[in-house]
Amino acid sequence: MAHVATPVAVVTSIDGGLPVGTTVSAFLSLSMNPPMILVSLDKESETLELVTETGRFGVNILSSEQHHAALKFATKNGIGKFHGVRWDIDHDLPRIVGAAGWVACTVDRIVEGGDHMVVLGRVIAADQHEGEPLTYHRRSFGTHRALETV
């Protein structure tokens, strides 16, 4: 699967006013009517636990300049992931400042998938910013560039 290019996003939730988040590369658009997305979260994820409890989650689609944040949020230790990362509250969820895109969701359902849970979310808000998205391909970060047409 390392040969499949994927977008890099941070799924966020909130716990008693404190932000929680984790990096994911399994994130995609699922449906236009109703607007839905899906994300895959490790069964042991603190973020999954909060998403399950609250029934809400945010998806911060990282920009190509945010690869350090992607690494920070990919760690298993939940403490301090937001230290040094600018964020705001949007739809009562942590939103990382400067992300290329933002999606706020309510949980539609959660489906088991091996050692992960696939969370289907109904989109309640979405936003984008200009800039290149962060991608992950062959175990390294990059970005998308349009091909020149002939």
C-alpha cells in the first residue's frame, strides 16, 4: 500500500475543552447526497474513543507545509500533540490553522475493519484554503502537482 498516494489529515475531537487528534492517511469522500466522508482510526486510538463518545469529529486536511504537524500527530502519546500548533474551535471541534481543508462531521456509523474502525461521517461544514495538499507516497511526504496538458 506504500505505492498508493494518499491525502494526509488530522482527525480531531475535544475532551473537556482540550483538543485531541491523530494523523490519518485513510480519508476520502464517500457520498455527495448526503455529503459524507470516511476516516479509518486505530482501535486503540484516543481520538476514536472521543469520536465514539461525542458523535462528532473534525478532519484537518493538511497543507504541504504541515508535514511536521503530520509527524507530531502520528505519535501514539496523546499528550502535547497540540503544543506549538495553532488551532481554533470551529463547530465545537479543534481546527488546525493553515490546513488546506476542513470538514466537520457527525458520526453516521462506525464499522469494524481489522485493527481499525472505519468512521462514516455526515458533513455539517466544510472549508478550503488555497495551497497544495500534503500527500503520503512511498513512505515520504509530498504534494500534488497538475500534469501539463499537451
